Amino acid sequence: MSYENLKVETRDGVAIVTINRPDKLNALNDRTVEELDAAFAAIGSDPQVRGAILTGAGEKAFVAGADIAELATQSPVDGKERSIRGQKVLDRIENLGKPVIAAVNGFALGGGCELALACHVRVASENARLGTPEVKLGIMCGYAGTQRLPRLVGKGRALEMLLTGEMVAAPDALRIGLVNRVVPKESLLAEAETLLRQMLANGPVSLRFTLEAVNAGLEMPLDEAQYLEATLFGLICTTEDMKEGTKAFLEKRPAKFQGK
């Protein structure tokens, strides 16, 4: 599929998705959100792609926010529908079943911060700035930022960000757990890919079930989440990957996983 606002490159099992509107600081207009949905649907269904990196074109911005021109003219019904559409796209990313790393280059604000939150891990450049400035415009998060942010950094820190609308610099984002790593901007993509390939060296079924256990389990009471984990653990014991992984360990050799 050809995209107007995205670049999608696949190499050696890794898809690199770049939001390509640098003249607009990669702002999320409706077309870009639709293309993200299509791109990650394709990534999710492609057995040759095992993980993805999401980033923005240029050094200034990952995604500097939503397209304000579109937001400014929306009715209440339009606003709710836009929010639901965006939430579904970000849910697709979070529940992809394959690791997705956000390579945050520069500003990740509003919808851009929410997009990064939907990824499983965030690697930020030293010049990254993350924030939820919606309240400064008299609006609020609409792509589940009020839900994912407190789950990631805690209620108090999340509310400080959400209610002040102030940006968080990369070192502070690392300190509060908003990002996982901070790296020099010139090595951002390389560092993100190295981390992703470290994950992808492991069993594909293990990765998928682990993501499911964490994502679903966080929304359950502890006893139900533990039961989910036990169920998935039982299922994984039926896989060829489990047999290969344990055999390889005992034979002191690298495992050759097939995702089965």
C-alpha cells in the first residue's frame, strides 16, 4: 500500500514506520491516523514482520500533536467520533502482539505523546520533549492519554502533566518512567533497532503471550490476572518454540525459534 503521510520500510523482520509530515512537525491529521491504522493492520497480519519501530521524520518532532485546524471546527459529535477512532488505532498498536518501540525524536506532544504511550517501549533522543498540552487549548486528551499516562507513571505525576500542560524534558521523562532510555539523537534509530532485535531474538509466541498477559492483566484484579498468566503459560507449553528453547538451553546452543 502507498501512503501519503507515512513511510514504511521493512528489513529483516522489522518494520520502520515514519510519520512523514515534517513541515507540520508530523502533526496527526485524520489522514495520518487512517494511514497508521492501515500500516499497523498490515504489520500485524504479516508473518514476516516480527516487530516495529515508530518515529517521526526530521529531528524536530516525533509528533507535535493533533492537527489543530481540524480540531478547531469540530462539533461535539465530531469530537467524540474522532476520539473513538484515534483510540481504536492506538489500541491496535498496543495490542499488536508484536513489540513496538517508539523512537521519540524531538517533540511528542498531545496526540504524539499519546501515540508514544501506546507503544510498548519508548526510546527518546536527548532533545526529546513530551507533554500533554491540551488543557492550554481548552481541550483534553482524546486518544486515551488520561488512561495510559497514569498507568505508566502513576496518578500524581500524570495529573501534574495533564493539568499543567507543561512539557517534560528527556532526562525527567526517564526519571519518572515515561521513557525507557535516552540516547544521543544521532543514534536514536540504531539504538531503538538494537533494543528491538534483542527482543526479537526470543520466542515469537513468548513475546505475544507476554504482551497479552501484561496488557490484559493490568486491567484485571490480581487473582484473575494471575489466572490469565497461568493459562497462557500452560498454552505455551504446547508450542514447538517451548520445546526448541528448552532443548537449546540444555544443549548449550542458540535456539532457532519458528513462532509455532
